[in-house]
Amino acid sequence: MIQGLSHMTFIVRDLDRMEAILTTVLDARKVYDSGAKTFSLSKERFFLVGDGTDPIWIATMEGEPLPARTYNHIAFKIADADYETYLQRVRGLGLEVREGRSRVPGEGQSIYFYDDDNHMFELHTGTLAERLKRYGEG
């Protein structure tokens, strides 16, 4: 039986740049840096995102970026009141903000942005329960 999400790994050209994105935008905390050692496929760093007893583990590994940008993405939950703060963090790093898809009232707001290696991230204010309720209304 699946117990939950273990971790996410992002392959990036520049570990320092990705660290800046994770720590600045997502308030990630770096908990490991392989330095010159290679225990896996390449140099890597581990980060924790979120507070509480079960933060999200994000791994970054040095390597070649994705060849193209797609709508595949990972979404992080933020409070509606923090939307503008996060948007300014993203823009402050010079990251490309993607135009959001059209939305109906009640499904939350999103900030979509790309890192330098074509990964897309979303910062979303809504929940699954809110979206299902809204979609069920018609």
C-alpha cells in the first residue's frame, strides 16, 4: 500500500540557482549537499519544504535540463492572503510567469512559473474539496 509521497527530484544545470529558487520562493531548508561526492548519479542537494511533522522532501541533481516546457507541473498550496507576496518572490528572481488558465470563481488562484530548466511550478490557493464542490455546482 502506498503510504504517501517520498520525494521529488529535479534535474538541473545549476544547483546554486535551483537552491535560490527553492529557498526564496518556497522557503525550503537545505538539509544535505553532496559537495564533490557522488552517491547517486551526480552531485545532489536535499531540501525540506513546509512545516509540521511531514515536510516535502525535494532533491535536486546536477544534469541536463528538460528539452521543452509543458503543462506538467508540481503545485504547492499557499494561503490566498499570501498570493501577492509569492508572486513578488517569483518575479524578484526573474523567473518566467506563465499565464494562468481560465478559471471559474471558487477554484482558487494560481501562480505558474518555470525554473531555468523547464520545470513548471504552481502556487495554488485552493483545495481539492473546494474545486470539487465548485465543479459539482454546475
